[in-house]
Amino acid sequence: MKLVSESLSLDDYDEAVELFFERGWTDGLPVVLPTRRRVEAMIAHVGRDPQESLGPVPPRGGEATIEKLAINAVMGGCRPEHFPVVLAAMEAMMDPAHNLNGVSQTTHMCVSLIIVNGPIARELGFNSRDGVFGNGYRSNAAVGRAARLALWNLGGAVPWDTDKSTLSHPGEYAFCIAEEEEDNPWPPLHVDRGCPPGSDAVTVFACEGPHSIFCYGTPEEMLHVLADSMCALGNNNMHVMGQTLVTLNPLNAEEFAKRGWSKGDVRHYLWEHARRSLSDVRACGVVHEQFRKMERDAGRYPLRYDLDNPTTRLPVTPTPEDIHIVVAGGRSYFGAVLPGWGGFGGFAVTRPIIRPAR
Amino acid sequence: MEILVPVWPAVASARAATQRLRDVRGARIALVDDNLDIPFTTHLASLLSERHGAKIERLVKPSGTAPSPRELIDGAATAHAAIVGIGL
């Protein structure tokens, strides 16, 4: 296989691992060494031209060739069968609608979450149940880290340099979940977003880390606490809308479904009730007003909300469809809200996972 | 063992300005407004024009969080100098 990357000949394992730190090629953790054999196996699995490029990765613009992505996937701990998921995630992140350039450089704390759907999630052992945002599962960790390393090494998204995130969050190491599709009464996320049932897909959405929501009881009780948590004044969404993500655990979803609530019903209820008055929002200060003006100038802030009337009730997203709902986690009392970056970008993008031809 | 490098070779850094301004007085200066801190940008524009005699062409980005559109960059490039990166 003809590869174009520079190569190094090293005999000592420890020396090689340390070299990646010295050269700034890793995110703060040791990596799996990208030997030629491992990288070639990764590329061979997908059967694509190593020099095919998905495009320049912002902000620095390194080309996301299949070869470079394979190197970073090996480093992240992927096996060859994970690589199609990594490629779909990279394609989704690099869609202009996601504004990866902004996501990678903003002072906000958002990180692109990768959500895996379809039979491939179960086949590869992605976690979609207890502790879904946490540790313990190679597929979640390796695919998540592979994408982050690609943004690090090809995009140059490095803190104290182009990555200006004020605080960031631990998802910068790896931020990848699967949706629970078996213990789920509703159609999964990728089907909501236009993919055929039974297909494999990845959705990316730039968001904060999961905020725990004590969410148990009747649908109305669960919605009451979810709506309150979604419209906290610290969220960008409350000031400049955009998109937000709600994660319900399978027991939550089952309770809703048993009482006749569809996912769309939940979404509409949250959109109608997760609101604050303009006077509340204005009390946050003039800077927030300026952001709203910018978003309105850019045509992303709906004109139907009267920004001169202090009693106007402002929603967290422009439409109910901008509230994404995923079912994941253990059967328990907790859900999560993951606010987005606001109207500035990081919007959800879905891409099919292309399995290699057999 | 043979290890493959995960980055591309470094490319040349940004070019230096071909000609630096000696004085802003009378110069046509493109002020690329990120549309984030509007009062600050307005204040800067008035200082440059009223106190220093520059001719300000204010170009407003549609979004402060995405790269400038090509036509805005081309417009700024026709000025004697451009001020960019006015965020918060």
C-alpha cells in the first residue's frame, strides 16, 4: 500500500510513546503507536484510496485524508472495524452546518458529541446503557478519541493556541455515545433525521457536558423539571437559541410512551414550556443583548419574538425540531440536558456509516 | 518498528505585509466588524476617523463565529489596511 506520511524508525517502545508527547502529537494521554501495519489494516478494511480527502480540517486546515485519519484512529485505540464510524463522524463534523471552525475555537465549552445509531452500535459493543457518557467501553472511547486526535493533529485545535475554550470539558478527550434502540419505545435519532430504519448512522452535535436532571414520575412531572433545567440563564440557548439535546433514560421514555406521549409530543411540550421572560433574559446584561442582535442580523433569531416587550416568553430554540431527544443510559431516575453553543453553530449533522463491501 | 507521523509537515507562515502604513491619516482602513461588541467597534471607528483622520470602511460580518465571506475579505483587501478580530 502506498502511503505518503513521513515515517520514523524507532526500536524502543517507551521512547516512541514519549516522542508523541515531545512533538505535541497527542492530547495528554499516551497513544497506541501507529505502525505501518496497523495503519494499513485500518485503510484496507474500508477499501478506500489512502489519499482521498474529506477536506481541510479547520482551523489549521490539514487535509483529512483517509491515511491521516487512519493514523489518528490507530492512535485513539480503534480497531479496523471502528474506522467507518470515525469516517462518518469526521464527515459530519466537517459539514459547514456544524461550523467546526467555530466549534474548535470558541470560548464556549461546547465539544462535538458523536451519537452512533443502527445495528453497528450493538455489533461493535458501543455502550448505550448504564454510564453511557462515562468510561469502560472501548468503542465509545476509541471512536471518540480518534475523532478528537484528528481535530488535534490535522485541525490544530490545541488549547492555548487556536482552541480558546474558556473551561472546556472532559469530552475533549472522547465524547461518543450510542443511542439505546432496543429498550426504546420511539424511533431512534437517525430515523427522526431522515435515515432509513435499520441503517447505521452517526450524528454529531456540539454541546456542553451532560447536566444531570432528577427526572422521575408522571410525564408532566418529568417535563416540569426538564423544562426548568433547559432554560437556565447560563445557557447560550437562552440568549441566542440554536439547538439543545435532551437525553432520557429508557425508563423515562417507557413512562412517556405508556401514557401515549410520542417523542414529538415531548419535544413540543418542552419547546412551549422551557421559556423565560425577556425581562429575565435582559437582566443578564448588555453583552447578551448584543449577541441577540447579531443573531437577528444573521437571520437566525426569529422575528416573531417582540424584543421590546419585557413579558415576551423566549424559547430555547427557534423551533421544536431544534430540541434533539436521545434515549440512553440506565433504567433509573435521571436524564440529562446538554445545551448547545447557541445560534452560532455546532448544529446536529447526520451521516450514514458506510460499511465496507464484502 | 516503523511509526507513521499523524500530522502534515508545517507550511510557511503568513506573509508579511508588503508595505506598512506610515500614518493612518488619510488612509482608507477597512474595519471588519465581528458584530459582537458593537459599541466598542463604533468607538474605535470614531477614534480612528475623528482623532486620527482615517477613512473608515466598516464591513460587518454576518456572524462573529464563522469565517468572513469571500466578498468581505476581497473588499477589505482593497483598503490600505484592515483591522480584524474585534471580538469581545
